[in-house]
Amino acid sequence: MSKSPAEISRLIKAKAQSFGFAFCGISEAGFLEEEAPRLEAWLNSNQHGEMAYMANHFDKRLDPRKLVDGCQTVVSLVYNYFPAEEIAVNDFKISKYAYGEDYHRVIKDKMQGLWDALQTDLGEFSGRMFVDSAPVLEKAWAKKSGLGWIGKNANLIIPKKGSFYFLAELLIDLPATPDGPIKDFCGTCTRCIDACPTDAITPYVVDGSKCISYFTIELKDQMPASLQGDFQNWIFGCDICQDVCPWNRFSKPHREPRFETNLQDVDWEGLSEEVFQTLFHYSAIKRTKLKGIQRNIDYVKKKRP
């Protein structure tokens, strides 16, 4: 006997929790009408910088049914990555999301286990899994499913839990009872806007071409001299707008062994290619290559000309 949409929704959430996902939200697949003009305006103003891939697959980003045939439901998942302690070696700072093993690997493994379990409990169904790896507007779907609201720093904020969570999705061809969005609790707070040293944030919009994370990870060209001295020693990513957010006072350390790290022992300025490849073979930091890390270190060590 087939299960009702409500039963499917309840079962997916219970199973997601059993695989370590902190929260799970359900949305009916469809066109993201509110997001369309925002995305178009963001792209047209070149706030994606050199991230040309952000302009690809515009229609698929706004409608998962164009990405996955027969998709009826978007399952939004979040996984905690907040560490027990912050790491800074020689004052060089690394974004918390990169402390341990590459989250793509870790979360995909969790999702595969969840997928297999759901195939057993729900019967065979079709769809796809995504972890920041396809044209899916993850935060928009998480917001639509009521997991949280999108804050002024453009991050998903979960009430009384904060924003240090990875996002992932299952796009499936089963009907499930959807959840609804919650209200915005940013209020009049502007701490993220005020704290951003490169003025990348306006309310609810981040200019990617001004963001420290963009410069230290995505940008392949020379760093802008005009911002020298503003990076506050971030050499891979940046957490400033999250660190200052009052909602992150509720953050609790994760319990994922694969996110544990030995970064505090790294001699960043003495890295050889061989050591870099050994240390970061399964790390998100590998994305910049050693040349990128060296460039970033040189940049933050110099004062504004």
C-alpha cells in the first residue's frame, strides 16, 4: 500500500535525523517566482564577479523540474559544521566550513545512506541528490520549506540555531506534504553589514565581487590593491558576517568526526607542494591550490599601499 504525502513527509524527516541532519524541510517543486527578478538583477549588476558559472542554467536554477524530470518534491537538509574552537595560526584565518574533510564528500556519504534507506522504506523512486554541486538555489528552497529565513548577510539563519550549516537537497518524484516559510527575525540589526570590511553587504544582498571569500577562493587574477589591509588575515574564505550575527550565539559544536582538523599545526608560510597535496587531498582548501594560498598569504601580510 502506497503512503500518503503526509506519511512520506514524516518518514523523510525522521530518516534524515537518523543520518545526522539537524533539520529537514519539504517544499513542492515549482518555479521560484520571487527569486527570478532577484537573481536576474544580481547577475545583471555583475555581482557574481568572475564566477561565470552562476549565470549558467538560469531556468534550471529557478525550477527544479527542469533539472530533474518528474520532480515533485524538494527535500532541504542542513548539517551542522560549527567547530568547538576557532583556529588561527600566525593570525591566518580559515573559514570554519573548511576545517575538516571536504563537506561535499561528507554530506554526499550521509545523503547516499539516507537515499538508500528511503528507497527501502518508501519503495523505489527517482530523483537526484545535490550538495552545492548543481544549479539549485539552496537557500531559497530551505527558506521556502521553513528551515529558517535568509538574513541580511544572505545566509540561511535557523531560529535559535544560527547559520553554520551546510545545505543539501533531494529532488524526488514523490509527492510529500510541504512545510511553509517562517518570518524574518533580523529586525533592525545591521551587524553583518557594519562589520564587513570590504562593504560587500547591503540588506539581503551580498556583492560576490567584493566578498573576501570570493577573493580568496574564486578569484584567479591579482588581488585588488584598493582593498589591501582590509582582509583581517583571512586566507581562505571569511566568516565575519556570521561571527557577528547575534543568532550564532546559539551555535553548538558539531559531532562529526570527519570535520575535525589538524589545521592548527599547519606551517602556512612553509608549505611545499608535496605537503600541501598530502594535507589537503580531501580538503576544500585544495580548491585554491598552493599557489592561491601563497598569493593570499602574501596579500594579507602587506599593508595598504
